Amino acid sequence: MTESRPAVPTAVPISVPISVPSPVPAAVPAADTGRTGSLGGGAGAVGLVLGGALSVQFGAAVAALLFPRAGVSGVVTLRLVIAAAVLLAVCRPRPRGYGRRDWLLIGGFGTALAGMNTLIYEAIDRIPLGAAVTLEVLGPLALSVIAGRRPTRWLWALLALCGVVLLQGGAAHGLDLGGVGFALGASVMWAAYILLSARTGRRFPRADGLALAMTAAAVLTLPFGVATAGTALFDPVTLGLGAAVAGLSSVLPYTLELLALRRMPTSTFAVLVSLGPAIAAVAGLLVLGQSLAAGQVAAIVLVVAASAGAVRTSAADLPR
């Protein structure tokens, strides 16, 4: 899921409803982004971020278990509809007072949310969870490299490229090309999500923009979910698992990360979030029984290192 963060420079890769990245409202006050030292938020804040990351990736693993019951589109629909209902109930956004450009922005943000979730779930249905999330994180990583000014940013790009090559060749027959394509598509949508999240946070108060965009995403995916899953969407077991996916991928990490961002710099937060692919690999192994070849494990380590390095480099470029 899974699934916006505080208003931080787009040079800092951040997760989302992410992979299933979880959404965090772009307007929420965060810690001083100028503090880029060690884990300034303390062990408690670090634990909150890691707890959110664990929730997101294990939520994605639970979603994969639900695919045979409701299909990919059905699971995406359940997650977004339930998450939208929760956000609307909590945020109670006021739709009045906004112009045409504001609503176009909400539509674009909602489209990015819907596309990101759909594409990453299609990827998870075809390739191991750890591999899918590793490819997905390339979107935010690319933003960091493009926005950076230091020559070392190209080192991180090269490191990530080596990881991708190793990931594809790390198994005897490589990864399913369709799954790879969906994951790369999700990475593009994630990058768009980050950019649109920042703009939405400047135009809408609190988490109102996120709640409205999540509603738009739910509306966009609903016809596809109903068409593919039909009455299976209303099966009690399916609904229960769908609620668990929404909670693990959106609601719980949203809360944990929101608390963490009030205690630590966003740059430190982003470095911790860079561990997502490694956590996804563990979730895939424990929940789905997906083992990875040694080369694929090395590839994940390379991409995690590249993402964390790009974050630190980009944060160092920010004005203090």
C-alpha cells in the first residue's frame, strides 16, 4: 500500500501508499529538514518508522494472499475504498472554496495513487515481493539523482543500475518481464505521486488533499474491481482481509510515520524508508514463502545502499 509525506524537497526519496506506500499528509509539520545528522529523533522515532515500514510490506504480502479470492483489481479497490472511507471520516475535508486547477490537481494525484497501487500489485502477482519493491523504489531514487547537484549522485545511479541488472539475472531464468514492467511502471507513478503530493500539500490544508485524492483513486478503481471480482468483494472473509490490507498498508503506517516525522529530520526518515526493499524481501519469505537467489539478495542490498546514499547526498545539497 502502499500507498504523501510532509512538504519536503523532492530530492528526498519518500515512500508512499507506496508500494504500497502509506500516505502521510503533505501539510503536516515535520522536524527541521536541515538537521541531517544521525538519528536525531531517538530510538523511539526510529522504531516508529521501522514499524510503519514493516506494516506496509507485510500488508503487501497479505494483499498477495488475497489475489486468488478477489483478483488484483478487486484487492486494489478494497484497499483504496476502505482507506478513503477512513481518511474522509478522520479528516472531514471541506470541498468548498477550490477552483478548477485545484480539482485537476486532486484528479492527477488520485490517478497517481490508483496507478501506483494497481501497477505494484500487478507486479507482486508476477514476481517476488522483494524484487517488485526494489524496482519500484527506482522512481524516488531517480528524483533524488535528477535533483541532486553533487557528482556523487551519479555513483548512486550506477550502483542502482548494477542492482537492477543483478536482480534480473539473479535467478536461473530471471524475473517475469511482465512483472518487471509493472514494477517499473509503479516506480514512475511513485515519482509522480511525490511531486503531486508536494503540490497538493501547498494548496490544501492538513490532510484534506490526501483524503480527496484517495477518494478519487477509489472511484477510478471501483469499476475495474467490481468488473473483475464481482460479488467476491462482499464476501465476509474477503472484506475482512481487505480491511486488514488497508489497515496495514495505509492507516497504521500513516499514524506511525506521522508521529515519527514530528521527532526526526525528514532526511533521516527517508534513509530509514530506503530499507523498504529489504523489509519486503523478508515479508515475502515469511508470509509468501518466496526465497531469493543470492544474486537477487545482493541486488536488493545495492539498491537500498544507492537509495540511502542518494538521500544523504541530496540532503547535503539543501540550504541550511
